[in-house]
Amino acid sequence: MLRGMNMQIALHHLSRQARPSGRLDRRLLRPLGTVLALALSLGLLWSSLPPAADDDGGPDVAVGQLVRWRDARHDWLVVVDPDSHELVVYDAHDGRPLERFGTDDGLPPVQSIRNEGPLVTVSGAGRQTRLLKLPELELVSR
């Protein structure tokens, strides 16, 4: 036997080391709670931030500013140019501009667009709307 040791204390310490507790150690709970609270705070902060800006400092493309239109022979991006308030049609594969439409072509100053099958609804200020037929790229008279 071990001399000079209290046998009850030695057995008590050995039994505590040998048996699993089944609970998280309280020393782990406090840092874990802190980490979870920090992650939740960062998530809430991130969701409240304004949208990121492009490299030129302008806002990201807003909803209603871009339509992708495809058929058997075409794959186009129809985009609102926010600076000129015109509509620009690009080839979606190589980014090449194909056509530009503005007030000289009978459109209102373009603010937003919406795809409706072979038609793109072009909306301007004061509820002015026009329809652009694709792939002909022709304005549809009402």
C-alpha cells in the first residue's frame, strides 16, 4: 500500500478521473456561450448592413434591372443602364453589346424591366410602360 497518503482521498480522486461525467464541464460552458452570443451578434449585424457597392462605388444591380432571355438561337441579357436610363441588350456568352434603346426609340426613361415570355415590359417614370418583343427587338404598339 501507499505510505503517507490518505487512502480515502486517493481513491476518491481516482474514481472521479475514471468515470465520465456525461455533462459538459462548466469551464467549457462559459466560453461556448460567449462564442455563440458573438456569432449571433455578428449575424444580426451582417444582415443589417446596406448592400455592398460595386468597384465604381455604385449600388449593386437592383431587382428589375436585369432580365436574361433565351431561346433556341439567342442568349441575351437585357439590362437597364441607370446612368442614361436606356435599355441595353448584351450577348450573355461574350458580353458584347447588341442593341441600345432609349427615348429616341420610343421608350420612356427606363427605370425597371420585367420578362413576360417573349416580351419585356419596360417601365419608366409616371407609370409609363412599353413592351419590347424579343428576339425581334421591336417595340409593340398598344
